[in-house]
Amino acid sequence: MFPFNFEWIWDISHLVFMGGLWYALGIIGTGMGYCIIKTISDTAQGKGAHHDEHH
Amino acid sequence: MSDSDEKNGQSGIITLFFILGFIGSLLLGWIIFPELLYSKKEQPVAFNHALHNEEVANGCESCHFFREDGTFSGVPKLAQCVECHEEPIGVSEAELTFVTDYVAKGREVPWLIYSKQPDMVFFSHAAHVKMGKQDCVTCHGHIGESTSLKPYEENRFTGVSRDIWGGNIAGISMDSWDSMKMSDCDKCHKELTGRQTSVQTQRDACFVCHK
Amino acid sequence: MKIDRRSFLAFGVGGAVGTAITPLPWKLMDDSSIWSQNWPWTPVPLDGAINYQPSVCTLCKGGCGINVRKIDDRPVKIEGLKANPINKGGICLLGLSGLQLLYGEDNRVKSPLKRVGKRGSGKFKKISWQQAITEMVEKLGAIRLKAQSHTLACISETELGTTASLIGRFMTAFGSKNYIRTPSFLDSLEAAILKTTGTSAAQVAFDFENSDYILSFGSGLLEGWGSPVRMFMANSALEDKKGTLAQAEPRLSNTAAKADKWLPVNPGTEADLAFSMCAVIIQKALYNTNFTAAATGLEGFKSFVTANYAPEKIAKSTGIKAEVITRIATSFAKAKNPVAVCGKGSGDTPGSLKESLAIVCLNALVGNINKKGGLWLTSEPDYIKWPEFINDDASTAGLQKNRIDSAQSGKYKDTRFLLNNFADAVLDDYEYPVNALMVYRANPMYTMPDSEKVKKAFEKIPFVMSFSSYMDETALYSDLILPDHVFLERYEDIPFASGYTKPYIGLARPVVDPLFDTMNTGDVIIQIAKRISNSIAGAFPWKDYETCLKETLGSMWAQLESQGFMTDQSYTPPSTVNFTFPDKIADAPAIEGDRGKYLLTLVPVDSIRINCGYIANPPFATKTVDDTVLFENDILVEINPATAKSLGLRDRKKAVLETPKGKASVRVFITDGIMPGVVGMPKGLGHFGYDSYIADKGVNVNALIGSLEDPETGLDAAWGIRAKLSPA
Amino acid sequence: MKDFHEKKYGMVIDLDKCTGCGSCMVACMSENNVPFKEDETKKRLSITWMKVYKFTNGKSFPETEVCYLPRPCMHCEGHGGHSPCVSVCPATATDYSTETGIVSQIYTRCFGCRYCMGACPYHARYFNWWDPVWPKGMEKQLSPNVSPRMRGIVEKCSFCYHRLQLAKEKAYSEGRREVRENEYQTSCTQGCPAGAITFGDLINPKHEVYKLKKDQNAFRLLERLGTNPKVYYISSREWVRRAGDNYLAHEKTGKKQNH
Amino acid sequence: MDSALIPVGVKRCSFPKFMLLLGAAGAVLAWGVFAMLLIWIKGLNQTNMNDYYGFAIWIWADLAVIAIGGGAFFSGFLKYIVGKDELKNIINYAVLLGFICYSSALLILAIDIGQPLRGWFIFWHANVHSMLTEVAFCLTCYFIVLTIEYLPLVLENRKLDKIPFFHNLTHNMHETMAVFAATGAFLSFFHQGSLGGVAGVLFGRPFAFREGVLIWPWTFFLFTWSAAAFGPCFTILATKILEKVTGKTLVKFNVIDLLARISGWMMLTYMIAKIADTAYWAFVLAPSKGFDVGFFYTNNEFYGWWILILELVICGIVPALILVTKKGRASKTALTTAVVLAVIGVCLNRWVMVLQVMAVPVMSFDTWATYCPSWQEVATTILPVAYAVILIAISYRYLPIFPQEAELNPIAPEEALADEQESTEETADVAGAEPAAQT
């Protein structure tokens, strides 16, 4: 699954397949990373801490 | 204490604990774990490779020879040792142990083999030494020049000699003999043979080294 | 400052983050997979130097050369020996499984055993060889003291070779004539040859390698008949030269399947079919005039067969159309080197004299006796030349008595062994009781027909000794077991290869040190002989078996030791034969059982994949057995779809098989490869000795069949029995 | 077109000679440390790398004829080494070698998903449903040249590849690169008492199999599927050759598809 | 006693009653876990699979749950990409079902392999040409996506939502959800397809083999399509079941109607494609390998023409036609019948593409293979059902799965009050314990 793996070949199949995979994982990772970082910063700014029960 | 002080103090403690956990786990993983993972055993008889190497005519092959059918004999059997050691040579303690415990009783010495590969591996010494003209040192290191045998370490889970994974727990090897995993074999095979007989991996085919 | 659960949480998170960047989780994950690749309970074979040692296989009468591959001192594989003239490197599956018979600890008798429980209970106690031999000496000595030497009997698979000869010599020196060899088709052929040529003790062989037309009357040429590997090779040679194989047999055996023509003949009418072919050959004057001119009695034979066996006449009873009989007989006679052969299945039942005579006559008519590609009369090897010895009074007295099995005297004076009479003789106290029995290389409790009767006979014999290496059925019923080495652990001369034309001696050699506390039976005999009485001891001047063997083989030893066999490939038999055609032939006894009550005929089915001899089928061989033969622990019997329909039986379903001898639970396998009205039952299953890999699989066909005395030879003429089959 | 194999080991089995004796099966089992159980009658749970099939011409008594057909792994080439099984293995545990044409199975790599078994139309692949257990004493028979398999993985005929490994060792130690025809023979070939099996390099004109595969009665199993197997059969009987593949009622035996 | 955790404005059954349900499902779950442990410890000999049936009920269950779990990706796709906003009222439940289906599928795979400890080889030593590799990768990735989609739902629990970090996280994740949903749809397209490819690429198996484009056989596309078409039916069916159990209407009819209509049209188009595929296979592909299509449906104990008719007509065209008609959707009975048939239909398709593939002999002298699962296989296959019941029960009780529930099932003021009071008391308790958190 990584270029340093025994089975890895620099060929079209690997590039397409693993490319697609890492692309998707990249989006998911970036998305989650963004959410978490933003949340940390939001929380640090005190957002949501004293929010109204009936928002 | 104000709210914010308390809060800061509280977060300080949390940070401290985080760091404690972090460092603790690093110590555990990098230092304690490798110690626990491997068992250590001394060889049954103290053996001096350097000394023997001086005495024999044909270098390593004097004792670690090729059989007629091309297979490799590996660690010598007692019968080979007895050719010279029928009677004790010299007065060393190891020599006495060897002769009385093994030669006299006709018991094979249960040598612990550092370079023993797991059963699924087929390694052809003929291919590497006779055809490939590789030196023993390339894979076995300078054991032939050693004056004593290091303790044999074995992975408690897998039963495989530590020398296969290599001494470095992270799997990093500096010299060609530091470790002998599939990736190590493959590295050399790729560089030296360049063969791409495996349809799936475009390397040497699986059955070259596996059985 | 307060340490609360959030601190611990932080500690945990820190630990987790830290751990992730140490080798710990990753190495453990990797190691757990490597652990699964090297599970400690999956054996790892020890490596070592590969070396080969040639020897001879003695698991059947084939006499094949084997080459045992060893890793250091450990045999790991048996292969065929290329140099051996009989099997030329080929090997059968039994030979290939041979190591299982060496290593299978739960099957081996690992030390001398003395029975402590009831017979058959399997309760034995371990004793030393010293004790075992003393026990035997005492028992046998007591018999001699009571002047009952003749009440000792011995059953063995062979009378040839040094070990068997030592036992035979011991019997004579002891004072008993009761050395009984287990039967084979050669016994009956021998009688037929004696009757037609006057030659006694001739070994009959068939020159299949050079034949271009093989006409077989139920012989399982590819089912283990003769020397099996040789037969496979002969069949391939026949295939190569586009020769013909015709097989007369009620079911489509492997032999019939490979035959160019399968003649599904009604069981028990094979001899009629053969005589009918004789009639055709005579009628069409296709016989070899050179041969018949030199022979006598053709006219009488001619009128006998034409009167009784015209194809039209026997077509109905045999189930073979007259024109088919005529066609096969014609092509047989017209072939260059035709040979007819008998000996049903794997050839371990003698069959009727009528049948043997019929095929001898067929061969005679085409003039191929002692000719290339024909039937050969060879002689037994005679290298065993031991000094005469003097019997004492006890022995002499014992040797005055007739044999317990009625052979070699009276009505059956020309028959050498009649094991089929043994059980009756024991049970009916024929002339005298049997007080002691030795069993060597035989398993009569399993291989003899009518198992129930044999068991009763065994129960009546006060002292039974077995030399078996395995805990077989006979060993289970013995009082004393003196285990022999298995074939890979001992020397043994093998002076025969069943049905083989050339003189041949093979030498089985120890390829491995005995694994257990066993002893070569030759040595046991020598040791006992030396202790029972001086006169017996005098007959055994050798220190031990090996000395005896070396002395016996003399100048041949060196070659046998280096090569594993000796042979004379240039041998040809004498070309002239004084042949007399018979002018009347006694009818063979009819198949046992009431035709009204038992609507079907049960025939045993021999298969190369199931050894039915004295050694049980090892696990590898059993693994190859189809699920149409054995399923779980049920045996399957073959029946034709028509039979199944008439009896309302369904494929693979359970049924009850009943014969005059017994009843068994079976499953049925419906196949077009068997005649209607016939039930085929696999032979070689249903052991109750041995371990769980061998025992309790199916039913022993011998428990359901009986033996029938041939009116002229006294040999067992039976092949099958009447039976009925009903849904369970 | 030049073949992309260096060697292309294959087998020709003469069904006219095969007597169905089963020696090849045992020769294989005893050579390759194949395990066995007390009950081996459930054939679909019974590991037989080499299996002798028995089938009839479907006619009723007495026109019935029987054929025995030994079936090792066919070592399919498929297209360019993508045999039915090799291409589906998710963990690269089975592979195709252009050096030998052999389809390898690495037991320690296999994790037992059994996809390859589903892919193989010949049922040449077997799963270790149980831990291999040898009856007391019998593990001494195990050969060190073949690794015993553990529970939970797939195994199959390897064309006795270990014999080539040993033959190569011998050749190398004698300074040869080439292994002679008789130096590398499978256990079943060697054991067959009828001499029905011939083994060798299918693309080497000097090898026996090269000639035999061109026999007019030679055929392969399921050629129409495009599996491109390396085991050839010879039978002089038309119905046997027809049984080697699937045909529509009107089709003539031997009709090949374009693949 | 757990009312502080129950969402505001909705009514839930009493806690003991809830525990009774959990207990019953838990017992079944325990049975499944026992069987699972047996299989892990003793090996796959605990099953009735054999060398002819290497793929059996588990692989079918895997394919089936993923097909019916397809409702998650397709409704996500419809809501976030196509913009069918009404579906927000059912998407939570679809995600929950998807999460359950996919986690079950992964668990079954972990049970199904002979060497679970080496299961990770499928990633590490991946053979990119194998459909199973594609399945494993996409399945795992999409499971991560589903977890991400399910997470905010969990965090919306009344209690958890009070923690600022979680509250913010939920908010932020909702905002980025379209990205995740899109990625999920992309991944789903491939893994649904590759599951179809699993059988379709088997060129040694003429019953399964289909030609196609590039490395993908037609079954690849048919599987994706059928999962998109039939998956929502399962979402509807599961909703109907939950409504039946709770005795409440949880989703407005227009939402169901929309989903059913889309599903119906997907099914109809799918059926056309499937029939075309079947016809091409039956008349061209299989005969080219020497097989008369009748061979696949005759001469054996189980697989007859009925299975083809059942799959294509009764459980394919019939539900599709019901769902595309307004009348059909409007009738409660017809709608329910249609979704039930559809779910059976897609499961049957997966059955055929796994079990019948294994059953059909290929060598002319081979025989049909039959197989009946062992109790261990059945137990481990039922395990996910028990697990689903538990997870749905817990999620429904404590999470705001159905946004329209409160509106559709208004609770009487006093009840609401009582509920409110109870929860306030609980809150006070908590506050008492942790004053710092309240200030």
C-alpha cells in the first residue's frame, strides 16, 4: 500500500488504485483535521461553552 | 484562587500528565519492550571461530561445507567435530565440557543458530556462494573472526532468531548482515539480479526463496 | 491542584500517542502474524543430508525394488527403484504409503506382549524378550513332553525365503507338518499344470510384457494381481503396441475399464466361458497345430468341449452372446502372442480347478505355453540348501501324523496347503486338536472367509502366538505377540515376484534402526530352537538370523547387498512341454446360498487402492478411496440401477446386506458398471485391529462369504456368495 | 511470437495409460507433507493436490465406459500469467513465475480468504480447515523440503517446485545454470507405475512434453474459459476429449474459442 | 432514570422495558459472540464450508448487508450532492443503518478469514488487481466516513452536547459533511462495484463471469446501481419497522415518498440493465464457453428457474413498478410489500452471485455442490442483526435520529413538564458533583 512495500510497483494500476485511495483518505483526513482544529480554536474562543439550552 | 488561575492550573496538570504518559510510553516501547520481547540463551559450548579458522585449511568451508548434492551442511554435526576432537585438545574448560558432555556421550550439540530462517524460507547457499560468488560475510557478518559466541536471542512470540529482524528494534540495518528479512533479501536480489520473473510483483518469483 | 479523572485521561492519551510512535504496537502486530506463520503446534521437519538407500518392498507379493529417501537417518519417502527389473522405478500407492506402516506408533506392536484380558479385548502386558522367549519355550516344550508335537501349527503368507524356511525347519524339527501357507490363485494353477503336464511344484508366470492379446477371466490385472507395478507397466506396454486386453468380469473394474473389451460374465461361469472359447478355437481350427501335435488328448478334449460348451449353449448361462464369444475367441487365437490368465481379483483366492484348467487349455490351444508372450512354467528358487538334521523321537512321532488341513495326503495328496480347512479342522477336532498356533506374516482372523468361524476356531486353540509387527486382528486374538521388525528395519530375502517370468531374488535391507523393541522373527525362531531341545537346536547351527541369511545366500550376498536384487533377464523356459488335454472336467461347486432366498450374487471387489492382504491399508492409501466405496464409516456396495429399482434401493442410502454367513449394514452405490443381479462389495475394509485411522471403516467382506471345497484339489473354489439386499 | 517464459513447465498425462490406481495421489501426499485425518471420505474436505477423477461416458450397462483423469494444479497461464487464481488473491500470496510458468502459493502469506478457491474451476485448491495433526510418530515422515501448512490457509500442487530448487542447487554446485530434463520431475510423474505422466518444459523442443502436447489427441481441460492451463491430456476416446470441456449439443469436440 | 440522556420533546418507553429489549437482543448477541469465539479459536472447521464452498453464507451476508446499507451512501449522495434537502429527515437513520451494516460486514470478514491475525496483509501486501483488495480498502475507508457521519449524531446527545468541544465539533462536522458525503459516495461507488466485481471477474466460473469495461465486469456497475436502488428500500423498511415497534410516525410521508420514488426509478432502470445483462450472458457469453443457460438451472436439488424469476420479476420488476407509481407509494400495503420484495430481491441477487456461483460445476465431470450452514455460521450471521437491534435501540432512545419525531408526536404538556423536571433534577445532581463545570 506504500511505495516501500514489497508489492508496490510504479505502474498504472498502482497509481490509479492507490492514488484513488490516498486521495480519498487525504480528503477525509484533511476534512477531519480541519474540523478538529477549528473545533479546538472555537472551543478556546469560548464558543458553545455557555450556549443556551434552547438554541 | 480565581477561576482562570484554577483553570490554568488544571490545564497544567493535564499537560503534565499528558507528557508523563507520552514519555512513559516512549520508554516502554523503545527500551523495555525490546528487552521483554527477546529471550536470551547462551550457546551450549563456548566456541572460538577465530581459533578454528586458523587451524583449518579451507576457511569457512572446512566445517560449513557443501554436500555432494549441492545442499549446504550448515552447522557441523558432532561427527565432524570428532574428526579432530576425539580427545580433548588443550585444557580449556569449554573443550573439556565439549568432550565429556558431547563427544564421549555421542550427543549432538544443540547449537542455537543465529541465522536460522523460518521454515517457509528456502535459502540456497549454492546459488549465492557458488553461482552468485557472494562472501559468507555479506549475510553472516564477521562471525568467522569472533573469539566467542554471543548469546542467542529469540523472539518470544515467533520463535525466530533475533538476527533475522536485526538488533535494531525499529528494523533499521546499517550493514548487509544486520538483518535478514524478506526485504533485505529482496534488496540485494533486485540490485544484483534485476530479475522480474514474478508477474505480480515484478521481482524475483516467490518460489525462488520460498518453499 | 487536583488530580482527577481528566488527568488520568490525559495520561492515557499521552501514552497512546507515545505508544503509536514506538515499535511496540507495530512489532507486536507483525509478530502476531509471524507467530501464526510458525505456530508451535505445526511441526517443522528437521533438515539434514538427503541420502537414498535401495531395498525391496515386502508389503505384497510384488517384490518391487524401492529407494528410500532419508534425511540423515530418518526415512521420509519411499520411491520406486529405477534399476529394479520388476518395477523399473514405478511404485504403487501401498509402497508409497509404506512409511506410515513404519512410523504409525499406534499400529505397531512396540514390544513383546502377553495377553492379560479376554481374547480380542486388546488387553496385553508388556514383557521383555527374555520373558517372551521363555514363555514360548515353556509352552512348546510342554507340548513336546506330552508327545503332541504335531498339534503345533503355523500359518504364514509364504513358504519361500530364509525366514519362512527357518520357521518351516523349526516346525519339522519340532515334529509338526502343519505349516500352512495362505492361499493364492497360483495354487489352483499349479494343480492344473500338474494335471496337464505332470510337472509338480512349477511356478506359473505370465509373459505379459511380450504379449499382444491378454484375455483375463476376472483377474484384477490392475487391481493388485501378481506384481502390481509390473502389471501397470505391462498394460502401458500393451497400450503402446496397440495390443488387446479383454476382461471377463461381472463388474467394470479398473482392469475392465482399461480393457478393449469388457465381457460382463455371470459370476461363477468364467470357466464355462473359457471352455466355450476353447470350443470355438477348436471348431474353427484356429489352434496351434505345432503345439497340439506334440500334445496328447486333443480329441477327447475336443469332443468334451464341443459337446458341452458350444457358444450357443452357454451364452445364456454366462450372459455373453454367442457371437461375442466367437469373436473374442477368434481374435485371441489369431493374435501373435496371446495369453489367457485367471486368478480372480488380486489373486488371493485359488478358485476352482475347472477355471484354472480352462485357461491352461486356452493357452495350450494357442500354443503359447513356455513361449514368448505366453504362460510360463518356471521353477522355484533353490538357493536355500541347509544341512540335513536328525529328528528325535518326539519329532519323528509327530511327523507321522497327517496334516491338520488334510493336504498332502489322501484325496488331496497333490495339494500343498489347505488353509480353508483349518478352521473346520480345529472346530471338529479332526484327528487331533491344535494346541498351539504360530502366525507369521499373516492375518487369518481378517483375511480368511467366514470370519465368525475363524474366530471360534481361534478361541478354541489354547495358545496362539503372533509375530505381527502390527496390532492386527490376529494379534488381538493372540496370547503372545513377538513383534517382528517391519520391512524397513530388517534384512529379508524375497525370492519371488508373483507371476513374474524371470528368476528374481530381492533383498530387503534395514534402512532405519528398529524404532521399537522388536526382533527379527528369524532370530526369535533360532533362539527358541536353541532352547527347546538339543535335537531342535542341532538343526539351527547359526548364531543369528543375519549370519544364517549371509551363509544361505553365499556368493549372492555381495551383489544383493550392493544392488538390492539379482535376476537373470536372459532366462527362457524349456521350450518343450508334455501336454495332455483333459477329457473331462469336474464341475466347480455352485455358489453358496439358496437362489430362492438370496436373489443376488455378492462378489468381493478388489482395488489397488485398498490393500486386502495381511497388512491393513495405511491412511494415505485410504485417503484415495472414493466416497462411492467408503463414506464416513459406511461401506458402499455396488449395484446396477436395474437391481436398485427392483429392490427399491436409493443411491448412497443405507441398506442391509445378508448372506448365508452373516448380515451387515451398508450403503448402496448405484452404477452402470456392474451387472444386474450382482452386488460388488469392496474388499480390505472393516478392520477392527489397528488404530482409529484404519479400524472400523466399513465391513470386512470376509465376514459375509464362505469357502467351497474344490472336488479335485480341495482348494477354496468360492468367489462370492448368494446375497440379499434390502432397504434399511 | 516469442514466449515470455524462460521455462514453461507442464505435464502431459496419457489417459489411455492411466489406470486410476491412485499412486500419483499418494506420491504427491508423501512428497509434499500433505496431512490426513481419520475420516477422509468427505472429499470436499480432503486435501489431495493431485486428485484422480473418475467419470463415465454416461451410457448404461453394458455400454458404460470409465475414464480416470488425474488432476494436479493446472498452473494456468491465463493471459500473461494472470491465471484465474493469481489475479484475485488480495494479498499477493499466489503468484505466477515467468521463469518456470509455475503458479506459486506462499502459505505464510495467505490469510485464508479462499477467493482463489472460488476462482479455480478445477478445484485444485484446498483449504486447511483443520490444524494438521499427524498420528503419533508419523510426523517423523515429514520432509524438510516442503513446509507443512498451518490451519486456515490455502494450499495446492506446486509441481514439486522444491525438486527444482534442489536440482538447481546441484546444477549450481556443478557450475551449471541449466537443470536437465530428468533432474526435475514431479513426484507423481516419478511414481506413476503406468508411465502415464510426462513432465518437462513445454517450450523446449528437446523435451518429451513438447512432442507429446502436439499429439492429435491432446487436449486441455476447460480451454474455452481461457484459463490456458499447462497440463495436457491425451485420450484416443472422443467422449473423453469432449468431457474435457463444455460444449453445446450441436458443437463439435475441439472447437476453440478465440482467446 | 436515564431521562437526562433522552432527547428533549420526545417520549421513550420505560427504562426496564428498554433493558428487557436490550437483554433479549443481548442474549442473541452473546450466542453469536460465542460462535465467533469458537470459530476464532478452533478455526473454520466449525463451519460447513468446504473446498467447493469456500465462499458461503458469510460472504453472502457481507454482500447483502452492504447492498442494503447502500441506503446510506445513496441518500447522502441525494441530500448533499443532488440537494434533496427533505432527506435530512431520514438521513440520520440511513447513516446509522449504514454504520451498522458496514461494521457488521467488517466483523464478518474478520470471522470469515482463516488467519485473522494476518488479516492486515490485505492492506499491507495489497494486490491491486484483486477485487477483494478493492473491497477491503473502500469498505474500510467508507466505514471511516460512516463513523464520521455517525459521530456528530452521537455528540448531539443531550448530555454530550453540553460539552463545548463536542458541541463545536458537531457543528463543524455538520458544516463539512457534504465533503465527507461526497467522498463516501465516491468510495461507495467503488466498493459496491468491486463487490460485484468479485464474482464477475471469475473467468473460470462461467456462471459468474461477465465482460465489462477496463478491469470492471458489468456486475461491478450492476452492483453499485442495485445498491443505490435497493438500499433506500431497506432504509424505508427499517423505518417502517421502527415505526411499528414504537407505535409512532417518525418520518413524514413526503420524505418516504420521495425516497421511494427515486428508489423505484433506480430499480426500474436497474432491472432493465440487469435483464439486458442476463440476456447477453444467457444467449452470448455462457454459450460461447459451451454452456447452455438451462444447465445452470437444472439437474440439481435446489437451483431452478424459479430463482431467476423470483429475483428478476417478483422481487425486481414488481416492486419497481409499485414504487414508480404514485398510487403504489400512497398505499401503505403496496409500499410495504414493495420495499420488502425489493430487500429480498437484492439479497437474493447477492445470494445467486455468491452461492449459486459456487454450486455450479464447471468441469463436465464434476457435480453440483450443495451446502447448508452450520449453527456457528448461522449464529455469527445473526449476530449483526442482534447488534443492529441494540445499536438502533440505543441510538433511537438517546439520540435525535428523527428530526420530525417531536413534531409528529407532540407530547402532552404535563408529560413534557414532568420530563423536564426530572431531567433538571438530574442536571442538578451532576452540577452538585462538579460545581466547576457549571460556573
